Amino acid sequence: MKNVCLATLALLISHPLAAATPGPHPSERFGTLLHQDDFREGLGQWHVESERPGRIVAQMGVLEIDVPGGATLWFKPRLQGPVAIEFEATAVKAGGRNDRGSDLICFWMASEGDAETPVFARRRTGRSSEYDVLRAYYVNLGADHNTRARFLRYAGNATPKPLAAEHELGNADALLPANRSQTITLIASGRQIEYWRNSQRLFEYADPEPYRQGWFAIRTVQSHLKIARLRIHALEPAR
């Protein structure tokens, strides 16, 4: 029995439970619609940084990112919190060269310390290491060949790492499903930072020094994503 308990403990340590917690979905607090993109008029609202040539197009209601390397798409408007960013995402896995079903990555409230200068004013090629200088919140859903989900707080001065054990998840419920649309919601509400997938809150963090303004990006690495219906709302205070 002792060996069984130890084995169970080891399993929980190596595959922690998802950080889903009860509570109302933040959509109940959505206020004024600040920005939107239905992906029918091209990439005019986006700045693209791509490590290698691939297919990045916005048409017929879908932003398609099908790339053999790293690619980051920055939404051009600067965001001021409290704010909620919501979009639909599908990881394509249908036999294509880049169809790994992995790496749905988001930056939000990103800056380089100067909140007035867009983060995309600096020329980048799309390599991961080029973003280490940012101050930002970051989640990779489907990291490491879709074996884990990871939340990081980029502090602009070192290689970012998960803040705590509960900010790196390896259980099946926290991974990226293939060929299935899901709604991603990013929250920056003062100190309260949250990441939701559908009705499940995967990550939350009470930031003692929160990033209150900055830019939002969708990123992937050698993968194939489809993004739809981006909406960015002002967020009303919790009741």
C-alpha cells in the first residue's frame, strides 16, 4: 500500500491536475467592445513576424497560420486594462507538413518597458529567444509537442520560467485538442490575470506588479492554426 501511495504521488507530481477553479466565466463582466476582427479583410490589423515562409492569410472569416518555423502575429492596437481578449482557435491535424496539433501561444499586455512604443517597432524574425526582453503574460497551450500547457510571466530581464508548479500542466485535460474549435479568453484585470479555455480556467495569477497595458499576439512554432472571431472587451469590475 505504501508503494502504491508513493507511485500515485509521483504521478501527480509529474502530471499535475489542471488549475481549473470554480467561478463565473469572465464573459459575464464584458463591457464595451473595443476591437474586433472577423478575418474577412486581410491582415491590416496585424503585424507579422515569421521565421520562415509559410501560409498566413485572413479570409472568409478565418485567420490561417500554417508555418514551418516560429511566427508571431501582433494585433496593432495598444490595449489598456482591465481588458478581456477572446477568440476561437483550432489546431489543425490533417496530415499537412506542419500539422503537429501543438503550440497555440498567446502574449498579452506585452511591452518592452516603454508602454507607448509598439513591441513590433523592433525588427524580429520570429525566433523564440527574441521575445525574452518583453514584459508580458504568456501561455503556450500544447507546448513540447502537445505534452503540456505553460503559463509564464515575462519580466524583461531573464529567460522566463513558470511562476509555480500549478503554472505548468501535463494532464490530458490541459492539452490542445486537434481539429476542434475552442474559445480562448485572456484576462488582465489589475492584479488578476487569467487564461480560460471554453468554460475552464486553466491558469490564474495575482500579480503584485501587474502589466496594465500593452499588446496582444498569437504565436505558434511549426504548426497549423485557424483563428476566428476575435473580440476585445473592456472588463467591468467583479461584483
